[in-house]
Amino acid sequence: MGRRRRRALAAGAGAARGGPSAAPRSAPRAQEAAAAAAAQVPGGGGGAAGPGPEPEPEPGSVSVPGGMEQGAAALIREGWFRETCRLWPGQAMSLQVEELLHHQRSRYQEILVFRSTTYGNVLVLDGVIQCTERDEFSYQEMIANLPLCSHPDPRKVLIIGGGDGGVLREVVKHPTVESVVQCEIDEDVIQVSKKYLPGMAVGYSSAKLTLHVGDGFEFMKQNQEAFDVIITDSSDPMGPAESLFKESYYQLMKTALREDGILCCQGECQWLHLDLIKEMRQFCKSLFPVVEYAYCTIPTYPSGQIGFMLCSKNPNTNFREPVQQLSRQQVEERNLKYYNSDIHRAAFILPEFARKALSDV
């Protein structure tokens, strides 16, 4: 959720869910006392008098490469990474850590990568899980294919955020897509993803790609009526990323779309953010003739779900019925693990509480 969540902060808002990245956000957990951090990492702190035998790892300890900032351990307790956030109060997501692979503070955010025992490598930005190797495909495939398969002839695509490369990987699979521009504010997220998430970052080698490291807001202002599809892979609405959930941002995307253009944005979770989703749907309906909300399941996002807001400038668009229906052979050829034409249709069937809430808008 952003996330994701994201979803990774998307470029935007002046200085700025990468999926990811925008202006700095607070990371209070990363600023915990060094003594507490050192106590969680083998070899950290302590004031050892001199060389001696390597101590036996304690139960629940985490392997930390030499020279890595000990502050990373503030996010890991007794061998477990624990994600908490004010956007989903009273609940947490924990993953068991096998090895801490990377930790840095970029110009914009704290970047952490660890190898988990069950979900492969995990990318964390400012303390929030962005993706894991085990389940990332559901979000990436849906945020890319829902809009692309709803457009009769998508040729030019813009991705805002998505620094891990997952959305890009899925977009370039489409044969009608001739060019993709990706705007990512934080180049460090891209480089880290290439090293530790190569299965996601593979799209960066595509000849269709033009990579713009910079502000997606400014890029769209300078490229009006230019794209068939715009995909925003944003993080959750905290700090600067809040601007990506505002009417002004959707208005800007509208002006960057061609006459029959479609957009798809990370749309938060119906279990946690229904009021925000209602607000977004309401202002989207004032801008676009066709607006829909869909969702997918993904274990490591809050409540196990993430949503998508889809809007079209073409009043004849029917998001619920894909105009590009994929055969079983096409699904296999594109190595899709979550998306198919049936799941496309099903994604718009909401549980009754959400259907009723959004139908009132």
C-alpha cells in the first residue's frame, strides 16, 4: 500500500509509494537509540576489550554483513521484522529474518532489504514492506494488466513510481505497448532492486523503456495528452505521498492522458481505508465518466488485500469486461501467476459492505 504500496513511494508533490519513491518521510523506528540497536545484532556495541573467538549466535539473531549500519536492527527484534503504522493501528505484520542484506538512507528515505525465511528477499522503505519475492506478482500483475487489458490499443504508457521494477516488468510484456516512460524519484531504490530483486527489476533492460529519474508531477505537466495508460505505483498516503491521493493529482493525470486514456492507481485496502476510497471515488467521478474500484489478495500487505482505482476518459470503457482477453497460452507465455481474464472480472466484485459503501458515492 504502495506501497506498495506499495507499494515504495511514487514521484510527486514538489520535492518528491514505489514503488516507489518520493520525498522524505519520518522513520521513527530507524532512529531508536544505538544501544538498543546494537543489543539486537551480533557483534553490535558492547565495548569488547580485544580480539577473541566469535561468539555463538544467539537464538533469533540475524546475520548482518560487515559495515552495515547497526541502526537497521531497530526494525528487527529477536530475528523478526515487525511492521506497524498509524494507517493500520492495532495490528502488525511480522516476517522472520534469515539475513539482513542491505541498509541505507537515501536522499529520500530509509531503504532496507532482508532475506526472510519464507518470503524470499523483502524490500522495506521507511519501515513499511513494499514487496517480497514470494507474493509480489499479484500486485504487479494486477496494477498493470487491469488497465492495459481494458484499453483496446495501449501504445504509450507512463509509470509513476515503481522503482522496484515489478510494474515495468509486466507492462513491457504487452505486444501493443511501444514505449514506456517511468518516473522514479529515488535512483537508489532502482539500484538496490537490481541487485537484490533481479526477478522484478528485469524490465529495466527493455528497449521500450525511457527512465526518468525525477519528479513525476513536473514530468506530466510538461507532457500533456501524451499517454494511453498511466499507472501510479505509490506508497501509502503519509507525508508527501498524501498528494498522490488528492483530486489535483488525478486532474494532472487526466491532462497527461490521451482522449481515450486510462489510469490505474494504488487504491488502498477496503478493510482499512474505506472512507478514503469513498472520497477518492467521489472526486474521480467528478473528473472521469467511468470510475471503478478493484482489488487483489496479497499476504504481506495490511489485511492481505490491496485495491486499485481505475478511471477512463472514454465513456464507453467497461473495466469489468477486458477488451483484451488472454488465452491460456498467452497467460503461460507471459508467465502470469495471478492475472487472467477471469480474475480480471472477479476483481470488481466487492464484498457487500464495500459494495454498498461505494455505491452510495
